[in-house]
Amino acid sequence: MNISIRTELESDYREVENMVREAFWDVYKPGSSEHLILHKLRKSPAFVPELHLIACDDRKIVGNIAYSKAYVMNPHDVRFEVLCMGPISVLPEYQGKGIGSLLLRKSIEKARQLGYRAVVIFGHPGYYGRFGFRNAEVFHITTSDGHNFDAFMVLDLSGNRLAGIEGRFFADPAFDVDAGELDEFDASFPWKEKHVTDTQFK
Ligand SMILES: CC(C)(COP(=O)(O)OP(=O)(O)OC[C@H]1O[C@@H](n2cnc3c(N)ncnc32)[C@H](O)[C@@H]1OP(=O)(O)O)[C@@H](O)C(=O)NCCC(=O)NCCS
């Protein structure tokens, strides 16, 4: 294994989408939608191409991490720009070898250098906690409909407890996927059987 990390090029798009599809397939639902989310995100003005890092084993693309601009709106309708992280993916046969951690560490450092103040994610607390993410509730940030739960986490890049950023979180509309557009998009990839698996109930 000879892993390197670089930003994504246009010529990588299809291979990256196929890799994302493979990584998420059957993990959270039968099939996956994250390859379409990434496809839509790239076309959105919210997408941050300089933070879209990919991991390669020699020339083969084996992982990615993507970020988009999102916002937190306070009760006075003042908006604060933050980053939303996702999708992050590593090909199943490359998982558990530190590639996801490498992508997270490198991209977080770059996001900090670019001056972003916070990263918001929906993910597993056991995994993301080790990178400094904390429950969004600590920062008085809720989902757009006012909820908090363990998987909803925030990383403070400002070093200043988010410098007054609080309120409701809104991600880019590219994350909203409808079943019809997903079926149509997925049909352009090699056919894969969908399964109900244990990981979908965790
Ligand atoms: C999540 C993912 C990107 C992590 O990448 P990775 O290269 O396997 O991660 P690393 O090797 O850096 O870290 C492995 C550690 O993460 C933990 N981990 C990986 N996926 C996890 C998950 N879904 N929930 C909890 N812990 C997880 C492993 O148990 C391991 O823990 P350890 O270091 O204590 O042994 C990768 O497993 C993946 O693509 N999964 C499918 C898609 C997905 O779930 N994406 C994230 C959505 S929030």
C-alpha cells in the first residue's frame, strides 16, 4: 500500500463517485445515495473544491472527504458560515488502515488555514470525537428543526468556542435526494444488488 492524498481533479469525478458508492453501499440503507449527493454538491456554489481531498493507493482512488459551505442562523436571523463535512468514504477493502483519519486530519488543518470557523457533521461520536468534534448542543447549535442528538457534532476551528456562532444549522440542498433522481443516477453505474443489513439498524 502506497497512500498519497491530493485534491480532486475533474478527471477523477467518475472514479470517486463509484468509490463513494462502493463505500456506502448497504451500510445505512439498502444501496446508497452518497454518490449522488457528491455529484450534486460539486455543482453547488456551496462546494469547496480545495477541501475535496482524495486518497490514492498509487493511482487507484480509495478514499475521499468532501466539504460544503453551510450556515448556522441565530434567533435574530443572522447567518454564520460554517463547513459541513461529508461524504467521507474509504473503499471497504481499505478501511481500518488509517486512511479516513489521514483524510480528516489533513482536511481539518487545511480548513483551519483557509479561515473557516467550524465544521458540522452527522456521524459516529466514537469515531469523530477523537478528532475534536463535540456534540453540537455544547455550542448551542441545533438541527434546522431544533433537535440535538449524539451523531450531530461540531468541531470548533476558531479556538474561541465558536466566537458567538449559535442557532439552527442548515446544510446545502444538495443533501436532499429524491428516490426518482437516485434511481436514475444509480442506473448509470454498474448494477449492484441491494441488501438489508445489520448496520442499517445501528
Ligand atoms: C468511516 C470511514 C470513512 C472511516 O475510514 P477508515 O479508513 O476505515 O478509518 P480509520 O482506519 O482511520 O479509523 C478506523 C477506526 O474508525 C472506526 N470506525 C470506522 N467506521 C466507523 C463507524 N461507522 N462507526 C464507529 N467507528 C468507526 C473503526 O472502528 C476504527 O477504530 P479504531 O481505530 O479504534 O480501531 C470508512 O469506514 C467508511 O468509508 N465507511 C463507510 C462509509 C461511512 O460510513 N462514512 C461515514 C459516514 S459518517
